[in-house]
Amino acid sequence: MAYESLAASYDRLTNDVPYAAVLAFYDEILARFGAAPKTALDLACGTGSMAILLAERGLSVLGADRSEEMLTEASCKAAEMENPPYFIHQSMERLRLPNPVDLCVCCLDGVNYVTEPDKLAEAFHRVKKNLTPGGLFIFDVNSEAKLRGLDGQIFLDEDDHVFCLWRAMFDEATRICTYGMDIFRRLPPPKTAPDAPRTCLPEALWDRSREEHLERAYSVAELTELLRGAGFETVEVYGDRRLEPPRPDEQRIFFAAR
């Protein structure tokens, strides 16, 4: 399952993700709709980075994800907060909150991970059902252009403690991009006797694991239709952190639905 092995190293490998800039763009969208949410859901929250930023603003925040390993990382990160998010183990298509929220966000192509349109339709229905009247749903996706462009590409992410090699393949028939990931994590050095000669000390040890991630390419028209089918009355589509329509070659596309 995706993120079982990657969870412990996810933040290290994604330290270039501009969460603060994404949150600033959320502010622009909220201002455009005249919204001032007090409660929020971070859907597919991963390690909780966005949920934590929202909670630091004083919002009452829930974070939901289908990966227990990612939620464990999120809970550890938020443990010392005065106003920590509350994390729940739920997939999008089975979302059920104790109380509706004013705002739902889904950051970093979590929507693409729902590879069956019927399940995504159900997920959008669940989001709509768990929003207060007039509530907003903001999310972003990897565009069709981006996922198609990844076909055959090989990428490498690393630091001193983790090495991740991933390969991407795009299937035109299914419109699914498959990422095969090989993850190497540096293990803590084994304990040795204090007086052991240096020649007896082992070299660094690494643990290898493998994961497969699937993302489906959805068109703007498909996602708009699914949102309207779920009951959202207003749907707006933007380029990557711009309050303008996406360009034909846009790599990341944002949606706002009320």
C-alpha cells in the first residue's frame, strides 16, 4: 500500500513543498468568496503539514487520511501544539465527520489518488455532506499534461538519511500514471562495545523497501461535472496559485467549490 514505507521519510523528501504559499493562495480564494472559516478539514492530510498551519491560525482542524503510517507522523508533529489538529483514519469515499466543517482542503493531488471516477464521485458527495451551508471545498490536482509528461521519466530524491528512486509510466488507456518507488533508509548504527577496535565497526547499513503509487489524470471538465453532480453550486478553476484560468500546459490546477 502507498505510504507504508515512505511515511517516515516523506517530510525529508518533500521539504521543498511550499505549504505556506499554498495557504496564502487559500487566503486569496477565501477572500474572493467572502469566507471566514472557523472549522476545517484537511482531506488526505498526509503528515499533517497543512492541518498544522491551519490549526496555528486558531481554526479547529480535523485531518483525515487512509494511511495509518502518515497519520502517525502527523500526530507526532502536532503533539506539542496548544491547538493540535485531531487526526482520523478515513478514506475520501468513506468520509464521515462528527460535525460539518466550514472549509475542506485537499492539498497536493490527493484527488488524483482516487483512480476510479465512481469512487471520486462518492468522495465529492461525502465532502459536500460534511460541509456547513455555504462551506468551501478547495483542492488541487496534477494536470493531465503533467501526468502524461511524466511517462518514462526517472527521478531521484535524497539526503544523508534517505535515498528514493522513482520511475513513472503513463497508460493512455486507463489514464493512470504509475510511480514505482525504491526507498533506501539509513539505519541507526548497531550498538558495539565501547572498547571495540575501529576496524570491527560495521559500515553504514541501509533498509530497502518498494512502493507503487497510482494517480489518475482527470480533465477539468470531468472534475467540474463530478463536483456539480455532488451538489456544489459554484465551481471555479484556477492555475497554479493564480486567480486566473489554467493554461493549456498547466502542471497543477486548483479548484474551489461552494
